[in-house]
Amino acid sequence: MSSLITALREQGEAARFLAWPGGFDLDRGDPAEEVHLASGAALEGFAGDGAGGTFFFCGEGGAERPVLYADSEGGAALVAIGLAELLRLLLVAPWWRDCKAFTAEESRELAAEYLDDMPDLAARRDRAATALGLTLPTEGEVLTRLQEVAHGIGKDYVLIFTPGGEPYAPLLTG
């Protein structure tokens, strides 16, 4: 785990891209609320986003553990198996939260909005991936994988708001 996280901390341009537009910041790992997994498995907040969401490693181990994302509105979903898979998702489709149909066409439409603000998005993304030693999948591949993880194994990762005992709502329903 430490090698990819160390690379993130050392690669300023990659970290900046992941912070925006990726919505991923290693300095925001503390969850806003007290939560736990329904299964009782370990839960470790390790990064967050500017909107109050938190990325959690689930279970025991290192960077290969499943990654659950919880937003600040009470929604949660398993989004990747391992840190490398999460970073590929964030690099290729930083707008993943808005992809309801999980299609490359939908992703391209969402990307157009980001390109208005960041015309060099693809070049910056590619530099970040190279700096982190990651090979990037296509938009279609990364979104298909997100859907597989969220709706497959993700069903076993239910996040609970501890004080109220209430489960978070499924974040990805498409």
C-alpha cells in the first residue's frame, strides 16, 4: 500500500489532478460521521473529497482491499477493488458519480462539461497516470468495472450510520 500512496504524496501534479477533477485527497481521510460496515469488517477512511465524501478501505490488508465511497448525503457504494483500480476510475472518469447508465457515451457527454473548464484534461490525466505507473483502461471498461463492483460484490458492503443504526442508501443504482 505504501508505494502507491507514497507515489501520490510525491507526485504533485498527479495529486493535484486527483484532487480536481478526481475528487480524491489523501489529506481528507477522516469520515464526517461515525460509521461501520454491517458485516463487522474493518473500515479505514484514507481519503476524501471536497464535498465531504470519504473513501474507505474495507477489511484487513493493504492497498488491494475493496474501496467503499460514502458521500455526505447518506449514499455509499463499493467502487473499486484496490487502490490502483480506484485511481484508474478517478483518472479515466472523474465524473463517475454522475454516470447513471455506466456507458462510454454518457461519460463522453459528462466529460464535455469538464473539458470546458480544463481543455488539457486528457494530457494532464495521462501525465498523472504515467507518474503513478498506471496503465489506463477505456471509459467503457472502467465504467463496466464500476458497475460490476458496485452491483456484484458491493452488495455485501453495507455502510451503517452508527449512532442511528441506519444503512446508507445505495449510491449507484443504474
